[in-house]
Amino acid sequence: MNTASGFGSLALDRLKDKQQSAERVSSIELPLAVERLNTGSDFWVKAKRNRYLKLLRDGEITLNEMMMLVEMAKTRRNPAGWFANVMSKAKWTRTTDFLKKCREVYRKADEVAQRLNTSVNGFIIKQTWHHSEVLQYAIQAQELATNKLKYFAWLCTHSEAL
């Protein structure tokens, strides 16, 4: 009889855990920008919504990263298709690699901007994405130039000739 009550309490604990996890799942809301990119038939809208919620719930992507992908999707010719493509299971490893590279680029761009005493802008991000030596260029500009931004831009645009 002691083991039966042990099984009963174990089953009750598991039921409570499932109910708590179901409450946590239902509390996750997708942002309106993500919902707008979720197009197609009702079946696909529901399937993609569940996929996005699962990725958030499992911690495979943060809400900030998802919103970064939404902003990138807005620059594409077919935003909904691009967003669905990068969030799909088939392309997920490629997307995680892309997000990892984006985090590294933004970190390095922030460091470059600090060295140049400016804020991060599109030019710095673009140069950081394309040149691996961008941090060395920022250090050179910081140490040698009176106009740091202009010298940094010159180093980046003439890097092939150096």
C-alpha cells in the first residue's frame, strides 16, 4: 500500500508539473510584428505560431533575436516568406549560425564605436561584417588620426590596397 501511495503522489506531482508548464506556455505571447509575418492558410498559421512559441519556450531563440529577424525580414522583397524560411526546421542550424555571427558583429561594432567616440551606425556595422580587421583599423584611427572617423573610413575602404 505504501508503494501505491508513492505512485499516486508521483502521478499527482507530474500532473501539477504539466499544468504549470501549460500555464507558462499559454503566457508566452508572440509580438504583433511576428503575427503579421505569419501568413498562409489557417493550418500553416497555427503550425508556424506553435513552432515559434516552441523555439521561445525551449530557449533556442530569444525574443530580441526573433525581433531582429523580423526587422531583417522587413528589408526583404517577400518578408513573410523570408521569415518563415529562416525560422523553419530545415534551415534552423543555418539561422543559429547567422544569429551567432550577428551577435559577434554587433559586439565588435560596439567596441569600434567606443574607440572612435561615436555611436554604432550602419557604416560601422557594414564594415564590421565585411572586414575581420576592423578593430585594428579602429585602434589605428584612435591612435594616429586627428579625425578618427574619416581615417577609419579610409582604412576600411582602402583595405585591399594596404
